[in-house]
Amino acid sequence: MNFEELKKYHFILASKSPRRQFLLKDLGLNFDVATKEVDESFPPHLKAEQIPLYLCEKKANAFDEELNDNTIVITADTIVWIDNQVLNKPENFDDAVRMLKLLSGKMHEVYTGVCIKSKDKTKSFYSVTKVYFKPLTDYEIEYYIRNFHPYDKAGAYGAQEWIGYIAVEKIEGSYFNVMGLPLKELYEELLKF
């Protein structure tokens, strides 16, 4: 498939994330946004990339009835992985502080699982990016949380916000993956789909 053929499909982006919507729009695809309430729990034995892959497939399967010959749904899930534990979205201010203190001065990995699903085909893949944070002061952590409210972000931060400007020392891998949608990989997988 080439890019022109891709444009013939009706895409559904199953994500409330404004960052994912912005990124997919800039990729040049026409899409509608639709979400369904999906239980985002996962089996406790899952590790690292297994978690977002499991969750993005769960989200895609919720759209089985909407899919026809001309529709493709795209779902994604992003987690932060550090010290052999997952950081999802923070529950409150204290949880966000806890997460950012864990990330302070260390390298962590951001995993995004993406699922592309049509009526008769499903393709899932993941991207991983290593992110290195400088040591953060309590003031920097609290300033960021109070002013940017990162409660909808895995690991309690957005690399495209103030904390990313002052804390990220180095990134190895896709920057867009850290924002929640690995665009290059998604584009390549769509062309092969």
C-alpha cells in the first residue's frame, strides 16, 4: 500500500489524548476520534512492552462492531518503565510527586503499544525510548505538577511541556513515542497493513 491508498480508508483514532490527535493529524490522515470505556487493568505478570501491547489490543477489540471493509481503528497505550515497575497515570498530586522523584536523575523507558485493526486483520507493535532525566529539586517537581496538571500522562510528565524542557538530558529513540504515538513506526506499519 502507498500513502495515496491509505487516504482511501476511514480511520478511527480511539484516544482522548490531544497529543495523539495532533500527531496523527500532522501525519496527513483523515480520521475521527471515538473512544469507549475499557477496563485498563492488566495481568500482574506482564512486564514492560507486554503491558501497553495488551492494553492497546484490548482497546481495539472494543471496536469490532464498528469495523467494515473501509475502516481502520488505531489504538495506543503508553507506559513509563523504571526499576522493573510500571508508572501509569498518577492518581493525585502526591502520586505525581512520587513518580517524578522516582524519575529524577535516572534513565527510564517509555513504551507505547499501538494496535491497527480492520475487519479482518490486526497488527500490534511497540516502540521503546530511553529518557534520561537530570536530578530534579522538590520545587521543580511541585511547580510542574501545580502548573501543568500531568494527571493524564504516564509517568506524570509530558516531554513536550516545561518539565521536558528543563529535565530531559538525552533521549535514545523516538521522541514522538514519548509523546504517545511513534509516528515513523505507525506510518511504516500502515503502509504494510
